Amino acid sequence: MNIKSILLSVSLVLLGSSAANASVVFSSVPNLNVAPVVNDYCSGCSFGTFEPLDMFTLGSAASISGFNLVAGLAGGSGYPPVQPLTVEIYNSTHTSIISSQLVSTSLVATTAFNTDIVTGALSGLNLSAGDYWIGFFAQDFTVSSFNGGNGSLIETVPHTGQNTSNVTLQGDTGFQLLDSVSAVRLLGMDRVKEASHDGRRSESDKRRARYKP
């Protein structure tokens, strides 16, 4: 086993459990390194512009300084996983935006399930205990969804919090909110990447994937 394989294994173990990384204050699902239910829910796509929103709950006040997120198809043609994202936090009824930040991202790892885990920093985000909604938006960007969370993922009109009537989304976005610089990034794991996968899909495939069977 070469050094890159060893580092990748360590990074995914750290990401796999919020208990293993003390800086994680919320994780939408127990493990980011599992097979997704759907791996290419679009935010901005050629057939429409959407903002998937997911609910999260804080048991106590927290200062959020970063996130880990499972993007869609690894290196998918035309849908780059590493790109600037608008990260938006909404109130408990997703009727008002509390915070909106344009964030640069970097790669943590490519998983064996053809998804990329990316990370980014947030600033000045101090939240009280309670329920919130979060969205990760960019044109030509996809997110993966997973079982094991609260099942709150919805599709909305970007930057409004208003539900669309186009599709029923499954599961939850795979994300973690961090209260300090991620242990994974401190170890330099954001530079580790497995051999690239061919993640290309046609627009018709992407459209079908967005609908609940």
C-alpha cells in the first residue's frame, strides 16, 4: 500500500464518524464515506436552477467556521465538485436567510463511491441552539444524498427558501459543520485524491436521477 492510499484511508476514517473528529458540531448523516442514494442532485443545471436545502439542529450555541460536503459525481464532466459555492443558512422555516457566504472549496478525498468530499471555511457564523436549514449552491454543481439522517432534503428556488413542485428529493445532503479547522485539513488530507473516476452522465440521466422512483 502506498503513502497516498494510507493517507486516504486515514482521512476517510476521520470523516466517517463525527465522534472521531471533535471539531464536528453537526453531521447530517453518520458517515460521509458510504454509497449515496442519489449522487447528482443539481443546484444549477442546464434544465433548471435549484437550491437543495437540508435541515440541521444545534443542541447548543456554536460558532461555525467551516464545513465538509459530499459533492456529486467525482470529476463529473461539466459539474466540477471543487468550485466556489454560495453557502446559505436559513431560519427554522426556511423563510429568511440568516447568512449567505461565497466560499472557496478544496478537495479532501475522492471516495470509492465516485463522490468527492470537499471542504470550505465560513466566517462570523455564530448560531444559537435550534433548527436551521442549509443550502450549497453554484451553477453546474451537484450534491449527493444519503440515508441515515433526518430525511429533510427539499428542492427550493435559489436564495428564497421557497419549495418547488418539481421533484421529491430523497435522504439528506452529506455534510458536516465544523467549529474549528477540520482535523482532516490539519493533516493535509485535502491534497489526497484517489485515481480519477469517469463520472460523466448525460443530462437525461441527471434528470432521471432527480426523481424519486
